[in-house]
Amino acid sequence: MALVERARLRVTEDWIVIDSLNSTTSTTTSHASLFLCRNTGRIFEKQERPAMEQSPTVDCIIFGIVGIVELLYNNYLVYIKEREWIGNLLQHDIYKVTQLEWLPIFKRTGDGAKKNQLYLLSLLHLALSQTKFYYSTTFMLTRRLQTVDSAPIDDQVKPLCLSADRRFFWNQYMAKSLTEKRLYSWVVPLISGFVQCEVFSFGSKVVRYILISRISCERAGPRYHCRGSDGKGKVANFVETEQIMTYYDNVFSFVQIRGSIPVIWQQTPNLKYKPKIEIYSSKTAEKFDSIHLEQKTGEPRSPFTSLIRHFEDLQKDYGPQVAVSLIDQKGSEAQLGDLYQSGTRENFPSTVVDYIAWDFHRFCKGMRFDRVYQLVQQLEPSLDSFGYYYRKLGDYSFTPMLQKGCIRTNCIDCLDRTNVLQSAIAEAIWTRQLRQLQIISQEQTVKDFVLVYSKFSNIWADHADAISEYYAGTGALKTDYTRTGKRSYRGIMVDGWRSMLRYWKNNFLDGHKQDAYNLLLGRVQLQNYQSKAAIPSYWDQLSWKEKWIPLLCLISFVFCIWSFLLQNVSLKYRVFYFFTSFGILLRGLSFMISHGKHYAVQPRLATLY
């Protein structure tokens, strides 16, 4: 069943009509029209195109329907207004969504909680505008190539929305109104993450390289509001990264994954640069949200229940794992690393989960990031054992080589340190594949081709920025090394600026961002906000003292500056004014830090799970 990839949207007072403009000979979709009644909300499809009795208020071309978002007093149709062609994978076009728009379905809305509705709309705008979406109308972009090729024939002819990998199908909830009515050809499955296609020349030999990262939507959210695992083993910032190379009829694919440490832990933002890591136990249970816990019993059966479930799922999806942990083996991260290590080694043999602890900051001290290749050499036996996917197009007598396992990398955020290692592993695998096809000699590596390596490094640096922007709110740190192979002082300054931006966003913006993801993915208890009682605002959750202290700090800071500017006052009084104001400022800041969890913006919406 072909997807509707281009359509005409018309909106009148009573109807929303979407006419397929597919240039296909298939009669099932090429002349179909989708109708949404603005009085009843009814959705249906007809094979003929109607004449409009009313003059449309909106008449435009769109490139696909994302779905329908149900809010308090209206439902909103979300559609792709603008797109950018990224490239093609095995003759299948891949697009990046550059503009999403939405319009109200019902022409009248209830008065109700108007303030609540406006807040929810602002969250919808935040989620749709700050998330990078990609799609293909002819290829299962939610699945890696090996699973696409090995899928049963029945799955290969299913509509894309039915065969999609639910972990990476970001608009699954929004598409529910259409899939429940079997309107499959109108649903465009979206992934979030990163896609880039490039052509590389090795002399006269030209290869295509495609890098695809799929961010999981099962435990989505920004870093300090989404850590570790839930009770079902779903982890924060889980990303499947696949690199694909094609050369004539040769197709290669290699997959590696990242994800937060799969035990129950959290780092609640509290104005400190690095909030305290809290690990779930019977003593700390009251500090944890119900989203972390078992729905049946109220608590995990053992400290490692989440970890066991997580790796059992990975075993089914990818095969054996090498779990590489790059976190510090001292300080606040050490306790978490010790728990991770004991959990894997007590519950899985090394042939199923092989745990490797490698303190990135200790080994790469002094900006010696090149030492990460020592770790890649340590992983060589596993890379040999796991292999990569390889097949020949059109050669049905050729038995494909399968990737039999996966490298799972993490640091504390699964961002900056993880990016450095994953790019080094990708380089090593790509070198192997190029040697196999004799595009380069057995003595050569990708680094020997300066222009190729520069472009390759920039792809991976752009990829690192994309994943980091999703989870931390800024581009990645250490990307100067990923781009150039060297650590620079300019790169350190850029990292410092990005670290300050992360601090601001993590404390004062990411609470709203978590609410936005929860709303987008259908995890908000909307019925709680249908009364006229407003959703609690940031200021409503502060005590009167907590509201006034920041103002007092601001006034004290102004007086500190003013004490230096006084000219007709003796030095003794100026010193007195300064130290008095400075003392009040320090007391105020100390109060704010001690009440940091109240000042940092937390999510405001109640969730279903």
C-alpha cells in the first residue's frame, strides 16, 4: 500500500479535505481524498474528489499527515508543511521535516480552561519545533537494514505504520485516530534523530555512506528529567546508530547503540552544576516517581530487575552485547558504575553481556583523546565475533553475512564521551568494509585519505550535535576532536560556553520540555485539567519567601555595584555598603541553592505512567 506523500489541503467552515496528489498508477491512493468533519470530528476516506461548496480558508500543498493531537477542547491535525530531501537509501528517498504545522479540527471550542489549553498548545509547539524528524514514504526507516531484509514477506507488504519498530515510531500516538480506522496510507511514520547521506571518492571508486540514528521514544526527555531505566527496562537517551555503505551491488550495514545506565537512578535539577546522583533503594524509594516502578507490585522485585529486562530485550533485538561504560571510576559516578558492573556480571554470562569499564577522563587526561583507539583495539575480538551485515543486491544465491551482536556504549549522559568512542568504532568498521571490497589496501585506513576522513569526521560531529541537542539542549562537547582528530583550546572555550547553556536550559527550560514530550507521546492525564482550575504555574509552586529571595538577591547585587560608584561618600561607608550588600547576596544565594529543587523548573503535568 503506497503512502500519500504529496497532497492538497483545503479547509472550509465545515470540512477539512485532503486530496492525494501521488503520481502513482495505484487507484487505491492516487485519487483518494480524506475528509474530517469540523462539526463531529468524523474521519473517512472517499475515492472521488469532491467539489467544494464553500470557499476554502486554507488551500495549500502538504507532504504528509503526522496525526491528530487531542487536547482539552479541540483536536489538532498535524501535517508536514515543508521538507528537505536528504538523499536516498537503495533508491528510497529520505526527507527531513523542516516545518510542521497544525490546525484545529473543531470550528468551535469550549470556554473551559482556556489558560490550560493555551499552555498545552505552547507545549505542542515546543515539541514539534525542537524535535528533528525524518521519514521515507517507501522504506521502513524505523528499522535497521538487517531486520528489513530478513522480515517475512507478509511484513514487507504491510503498511509502513504497521511494520514500524515501535521504539522509534515517534508519531505512533498521534496517528492512532487514523490507524484505528485503517487509514494506513495517510500515516507517515517519523523517526527522531539524525540522517545524512554522502558520496565518497577513493580515486576512481565511489561509495555511498549513510548514517542513521534513531532515538527511542519509549523513555523520551531531557537529561536531568530522564535518567536511567524505568521498571520495564526502557532507558533514557537510547539511540540506535546505523552506518550503511553501498558500492555497486554491495550493501553493508553496522549498528551500535547507546543508552543510559539501566538501573533506576535520577539526578533532579536543583541549581547545582552536577546534581546529586540518587540510586533507587528501599531507603530512597519515596524520592522516585511512579514511572520508575513496577505497575503491579509498586516496586521492582530486585535492584537489578530493570537491568535484567533491558538486556533481555537487547538480546532479542541485537544478540550478545558488549556493554562499554565510560563513566568515572571515582567520585559520584563510581557508585553507579559499581552497581552496573555487579548487575551485569551477576545476572549474565560474559558471552551474553560482556561488561567493560573504561574511565574515559582518566585514560584521556591532558586532551589525549587519541587514546580511545586503545579501547577500540581492546574491542577488536568482539568486533570480529559480531561482524556486520553484508549482502549483494539481486544476487539471491549469495548468503548474506549477519551482524550477530552489538556494542552498547554509555557515559553518564551518553553524549560527549560516547560520541568519541562510537565514531572511532565506526571508523574501524568502515576501514574493514573498504578493505573487504579492495577499495583500499590492507595496509591503508580511512585516515590515509585526508578529504575522505575530514568529511567522515564532520558527519559524525554533526550527528553528535543532533543527539546532544535532543538530550542536553546544546551541541555536543569535544566535537573539535571528532571533526579534526585534535583537541584545541578554541574547542575547550566552545565547550565552556555550551556547558553554561546546558546549565541554564537544564534548570529553567527542560521541565517544560519534558512536559512537551509527554504530551506529544500521549502520556499526559488530560482529564485532570478540564476544569477551570489552571495548571500550576512555576510561581504557584514557590512559597512567599522563595518568591522574594531572588528579588532580594538582585537588589543586593545592584547595591554592591552602586557602592563602587558612590563618589561623595567616604571610603568607610562605601566598604560598609559593599560588604553588607554582599553578605545579604551570599545569604540569599545560599538559600536559593538549598531550595534548588523548588527554583529549578520541574515538569508540571501529571503523567499516565
